[in-house]
Amino acid sequence: MRAVTIREFGGPEVLTVEEVARPEPLPTEVLVRVHAAGINPVDWKTREGQGMAGMQTFPLILGWDVSGVVEEVGFGVTTLAPGDEVYAMPWFPRAAGGYAEYVTAPARQWARKPASIGHVHAAAVPLAALTAWQALVDTAQVQAGQRVLITAAAGGVGHFAVQFARHLGAHVIATASVARHPWLKELGADETVDYTTSRFEEAVVDVDVVIDLVGDAQDQTSTRSLQVLRLGGLLVAVPSGVSPELAEAAKAADVRVTPFLVEPDGAALTTIAGLIDAGEVAVEVEETFPLEQAAEAHVRGLAGRTRGKLVLTVGE
């Protein structure tokens, strides 16, 4: 099968299309013929030797977002059958090999893809949507009427977080450049803050939950987020985790802070597919690239300011 591999960490130029052996499903696993693969910041961070790099071995096939069709099922699989259209974020944070024509993973990490969208849009969903869902629902346990601030709200995770928070009945505050504000309000944001001209901590108060998708590495965003929280409020620090300094600052401010890492979750993807098919959640794909242009896709992602997601098209 064709796959995009890397044999050393480095820039986009280390991404190379090669012919590699097709994986075979073990018991409880399914073999999926990939139609599209989503691209996420963790992909290029890992390629550079950051992110999940320490867990990987070479040659490495990047990619954790997959949408495709079940080709074969391993012994014991009863929930899926050949021909089923599925999507998933398999194996994360272990390598999943999504930038390839075939992927294997445990059957229960997959879900039937939303019927109302094609594989390209379905491939944009798993990692970003599961991050937003698990942060809001499982970690923060957001309730109707709470005030939720989402930083970097126009990105992959952010645009799902806005919609899920709205679905949960929260009052949603979103940071993004002003050009994205009308779109974010269509998605469900009640308030928007232009981070290019305003400091959100000067514009926002009395927040119950902050979903920080920027982190302290960029302008101390997590630390600044502590200022907008109510006493006892919660900061979910997604990209950078919680440093000792951030933990100490949260304690001093009498608020809570937690690190976060997304997990494979077929059951949640089934729920998310239902929301998409019901028209409650929209999926934004800004641009697609063929598998052979994975390097160009990484360059585009690194440029920033992506509205929604970038996706690789793999096969029919």
C-alpha cells in the first residue's frame, strides 16, 4: 500500500510517499481502507520531534484521523462488518498510521461515520471533536447556564468546542480574529473577543470553565486565563499541560486547573455522529490535499490561521 512515512524527525521534507506492507487485522481488530485522513497540529509537532515523538519508532506513518470503509474484520469482531463506513482516532497517542491506504485498529475504537457527510469531512472530526467533547463533557462536566471561554475558537478543536458548549446549554465566549466572529456566532458563540486587538482577560469575567487551546507557550495564555475564572472555576489546559508555576498560580487564585490528553472513544464518536446528522454540529474543512502532498499540507498548517481543518484525500 502507499503510505507517507518519515525515517527521521525534521521539516516537511522528511515526509515521503513509499510502498509499505499492508497491515493485517489481529483478533478484535478491523482493517479499514482509508478514504481521507485529517491533519492536526500533533502531526507536525511529532514530525519535528516534539509532541508524541518520544513514543514513536521509525519508519513512522503519521496521522490519527481516519475515515474509510471496513475491508476485513479480525476474529471476534461482531460490531462491524466489511463495507461499513467508519471513522476513528485509533491508537492515540501510539502511532495509528493514518497517512496510508489501510489502517488496522480495535473495532471498538471505530464508529460508523456520520451519514450526512462524506469521508473528507468525516476525517476532519475524530481527534478535534473528541478533544472538545472529552474536555467539555467528561473533564469539565459543563452544565447549562455556565459561562465557558474557548481560546483559538476558530481552529479544528475550537470550532467543535463552540458547538458542543452551545449544545450543552452554556454561554459561549470565543476568542478569534475579528474576521472569524460572524462564523463563530453562527456556530453558537454568544460573545467573541478579537485576540489581535484585545486582551481577553480585560474583556471577560465570571467564567466557570476555560478550554484553553493555545497554552502558555504563546503569550502566557493559560496563566492569563486564570484571571477570568470565578472562584472554584476550572481551566482545562489542552496543548501545554500544567507547569508547576501554572499550578501554583491557580492555587493562589483559588481556581482549579487540569492537564488534558484526548483518548480513543468509539462511543463518543457515535454520539458526535448523531449530532452531526441532526444538524446540530457542522464540520469545517478549509482545504484538502492528495496524499502525495502531505508535506505541502504541513506547511499550510504551520502557517496558522486555519479555519477548521485540513484533510488528506487518500482513496475512493
